[in-house]
Amino acid sequence: MDRRWRGLVVLCLVSAPGMLRAQGGPGLYRGTLASGDAQLSTGEYYDTYEFQGRAGQRAVFDLVSSAFDPYIMVVAPSGEKKENDDFNDSKSHSRLELALEETGTYRVIVTSYEKGEGGAYELRIEGGGTGAVAAAEPGVRTESGRLAAGDTTLRTGEYRDGYAFAGRRGQSVTVDLRSAAFDTYLIVIDPSGKQHENDDHEGDSHRSLVSYELPEDGTYRVWATSYKSGETGAYDLRIQVGGSAAATEVAARPRVENGRLAAGDDTLRTGEYVDSYMIDARPGQHVTIDVSSSAFDTYLMLVPPRGERLWNDDVEGKPRHSVIESDITEAGQYRVAVTSYKKGETGAYELRIDFGAPPTAAGPTVARGRDLEAIAYGETQDGSLSTDDAHLSGGEYRDLYAFDGSAGDSVIVELQSSAFDPYLSLIPPGEAGGDQIDNDDADNRQDLSRVSVRLRATGRYRILATSYAADKTGGYRLSLRRATGGPVVTQAPATTGGGRVYGVFVGISNYGGRANNLMFTADDARHMYDAMQRGAGMRPADAVVLVDGQATLAAVRQAIQRIGSQAGPNDMFVFFYSGHGGRVPRQTFQPADPDNLDETLAFYDNDLTDDALGQLLDGIHAKVTLLVFDACFSGGFSKDVISAPGRMGLFSSEEDVTSGVAVKFRAGGYLAEFIAEAVGQRLADDDGESGITALELSQYLHERYRADVKSGGTGENFVRTGGAQTGYQHLVVDRGSVEPYAVLFR
């Protein structure tokens, strides 16, 4: 392969375990992954390098090894991570080519695809060096600056730095300001004096972005400043001036590609053939990507310049039709990947890429100049949801407000509208502030949403004002006030009878060598814990999460006994497990197990049988005990555990069927992913009024299984998922004595 090295990005090696010193020529670093190196949480050995990068530089990171399957990661100063496994589908070569967007220290992590792999490798790094910043892509200007005492100030006292660019009427411009040191605020001023402002782009207090079409010829001014007076620190500014309105109109016409997946195409790591297409996009645009085929089950991916990729398998349950819709938030090149759901599928397809208006919008997508308004205690503000507003992922228009709160403040936020069904979210300032609190219908009124809460942290809180359903517009009134008396609660009662939700959430990815490690299963437990707080009002103190080495048999037993004993006759107890499941022969026959096998859950150090779990649950006297097991053979627990009033079970597969990993959802199991959607996003609430009933939850999960769980195969005395057949893994639901229309979650 022809490699043209354009210069060296200076590496700053530090003294720490796993750090390697340079050997060989400029830009070449030779090392070895071996036992004793630092390990990722999933067990792979890794070595780390550091370098000082500048916004606007282009850098290439090239990792080669003949001893193991290399994997490379580059972590920016803000924590944004880029990674690559197989460059051009080579199992011995990983490579990243990046346009650096931040100034500061970057970390390069050299590791392997599989746990335990080791051997020699070569790492090459090339870039713009320490001199002038390397030229960015055409039309892009990058600046690295610092707000500091002595700078010019705004009238309100904030420091600010000024920049200018020449623009022509009809051109598009995107100005992007980022800082890890302060709360950014961005102002762009037209030649005529009109200002376009942005505080927190998509709610990120360290990023501000303005994107619009220039209204006139002349010199435009850019002010990089902060939200509060006195804030200082380094920042990066990116100004991208695009083409003319005529060019934009041409780009907005649908792009149609007629292609074919065939032997000889590039393949994914899992073996599916893939065709790739590149598109240029900028913030403020809306893109619809649509692929259909009469020959194979389509699968579609959209990979942005940074951030998480999007994917879709079957739109509206149609296995040969996939669609992705997205509001663009990052400027740069996006990759569209057309592939198949199963390995080896081939045939013709049609791909359409449309940058026109979203189907539900009345006009073109326009980014608002300022997407966050300030509100203070005692204020009431009138606003309006309109087609010019930003969208949530479900298509709902939204407005953002912010206020400064102090720990211990008791606040009430109300959103009222006669034009649409309002929906309200209060977003805390960070991890210390707790979890986002949502409300739909306060006092069973569809025109009012209310959040009443005692703040847990000091900082800036954000209020998201939106609608329950997509594409709704109209006026609303938002008020913020301190509570003057009475109890302050976070949400409506979670279960029938006004009870609380208690839970134990267990997920094991790393078994410490006792069993094969699993992907994403520890994350399943964390996601379920979050979903129960968002969608069921569960209090953080009423639950425990045990992952990996924490999830010993003794620890799980103790957690079930401690948390479960707190649940009273009006409460719900949830026990969630994602990890290995097994089957072991019984010593004596019992009618409940005619196959003479006990099913087991594999904790970090030992197994728990279905009979033993049933006895453990006998000490719990909740109104409803909900068991959610995403593990092989978990359906076999139904016969032994759903044996007392009030117990309901959701099991990922039948008692003689393994459970597949939901890789395409980045989840350990399908059930874990789908129930987090059903409860956390309230997608199982059909009528949006009475809450999620046992029947609604069951039906939602059955439909998601039918649409998305397709893998299957054969084993000796059980069915092994993951082979070439389809449809063998099925959800098992046992409602026991829980009535179908009993409300589980309000």
C-alpha cells in the first residue's frame, strides 16, 4: 500500500504502566501487547500513547500486526472517541484518518479485537507537526483561542474574542464553538447588524453552534464568549462557509443509486456484503435515507464524522425495506452503508438519499439561531412550538429553557397548552444532579404537565418543553416557581395503588475466566436501572445495580433479600438479570421439570437454580414481583418461579433455546433492549393515559420480537440461536395471577 507521510505529530510519552518509548524512524512506534499490560474492562490488553493536537490538523493513525487482530482508538481531549477494527477488511490492519476538532492532549490506545490476544505491532502517526496548523478542508477555518482577563467584554461583563469572515448572499455557514473550560456562548452578526445567537447546542453547555443561510454580501462578525461573566479558558472555533443557494438546491434533489450486493464486495466483520456511499452534510439539514430490495433482507447504517452510528433493519416490519431519518448535527462527510441482515445475501437494491424537508414538516428544516432561553424563579413565559424548532428523535418539536438552581431548592415547573398535549422534562446539571425527570399528564389533564422536585445539586438546570405526539405545534405557557408548602415529589405513583418500585438489576459481561465473557450484558443492567427511573418513577435509593465481579451469588442473594423486603403490599419488586443461563441435571424427578433439568443463572462465582430462586422470592410480599431474565434457557424458570400470587415473568427464550446477543442494538440481549424501550420510553403505553398494563407490556415485547429477532439454528438437545435458520428464539411471558389489564407502570 502506498503511504505518503506528510509529517509527524509530536508524541509526549509519560511514565505510566503500559507506556512505550519510540523505536525506529520518525513516526514509527514498535511495541508488544503481553500479559501484565493494562487491560480494558472487557479484558483486552492495551498500550497508550499521548500527543498534543491542534484543531484543524489532519492526522493518520496506522496500526499493523501479524500476531493479533489489532484495534485502535483515539480519544480527544473532550472524551470523544474514534475507533477502527479492520481497515479495508484486513484482520491485521487498523487505521484512522481524522481532522482534529479540538486543541489539547489526545490519547492513542493500541489494543486487540479479542480478549487475551498479544504480540508485536507497529504504530505510525502522521499529521501536521507543531508548526502552522495543517490546512483544513476547503471553506473551513479553524481557530484556537482563550478567554482571559483583559479581553474585550460584552455589556453584561462576559469576556469575548472577535473574528470575521467574508460571505455572499445565499451561502450556507456553520459556526461551531467548543470548550471544555467554560459554558460557551456564540454570536454571529450580519453586515446589517442582525445577531444570531446560540448558547447550548442540543443541551451541551460546552458547545454552541449557529447554522444558517447568509442573507447578504459583506463581512460577518463572530463573537466567541461565555454564558456567565468572568468565565475563562481555552476554546476551539470552526467556521465553515458552504456553496451558493443554487448549489444547495441541486444538493437537495434526491440522490438515487441502483446497486447490487454481490460476492467480491467488501464485507462486515460478521460476513455480510456491504456497499458504501459518502455524502456531505451540515447542521440544520434533514436527511432521509431509504433502501429497498426484492432480493434480500436489507440493513442500513449511517456513520457520522463523530458520534454514534444510526442503523435500521425493517421499517414498519417490512424485511426488504430500511429507512433512516436524521437531523444533521455535525458538519462533514457521512458514510451510508447498505448491507443485508444475514451473511451471504446478495441481489439488487435501490438507494435514495434525500436532503429535502422531513415528510411531516411544512417547509425546509431551519436551525434556530438561539435554542435555549433563560427563565428564573417566579417567571412565566409564553412560547410556541413551530416547524422552525429543533426536533427530538421521535419527531416532536421542542424548546429549551435554563435556570440556575441550588441544592435543596424545592421547585415546581408547569407546562400548559390548549393547542397540543404538552410533555415536560427537567434535565439536571450533571451526574451529581440525578436523573432526568419527565411528566406527561398532571392531575390526569392532557393540557398540563408538571414536575415537582427538590434539587439535588447546584448548577444549571434545563427545561425541555415539547409535545407528547410528533409534529404538534401551537402556543404554550411555561412557569417556574419555588414550592411554598406540602410535599415535593418527583413523579406520579409508579404502580397500581400508589406504590413504589424497588429493583435489583444484575448484568455480567466479564466472568473473570469462569465462563466466556459476553458483550453489553453489564450495560443491560445499567440501562434497565435507568429505564425504571425514567418511565416508572423508581427512586435511585430503592434499587441496586450489580455488574461483573460485584454480582457474586452471595451479593445477589443479599440484594434481593434487602431490597425485596422493603416492598410492601402496594409496591412492585423487579429482578432483572442479563448474562449466561444454563441447565443442569436434577437428582430427583419432579413434575414441574419433566425434562429432569433445572435451569440456572450464572453469577460471577456460582450458579443459582430455578428452585433456589423460587424459595428466595418467598420472602418478598410485594403486590407484583416482576422477573425479567435475558439468558439462555430462561423460559424454564417459568414453571418453578411463577408459583405464587403476584409474580409475573418475562423470559428471553424458551427452556431449550439459547438467547442471542443483540449486537445490532449494542445490547446484551433483545429482551433487555425492548423492555427498556417499553418502560423507559413508555412505548408500550398504547393509549397514553392509564399507564402500561401487563397486557400492553406483553404485546409490545411480542411485536418487537416478531419484527427484530431473526437468528436461529440447531444444537444437539437444544436449539442454538445464531445460525442460518430464522425464528427460533421466542419471548416467553407468564403473567401468573397478574391480571392482563392490571396497571404495572404509570
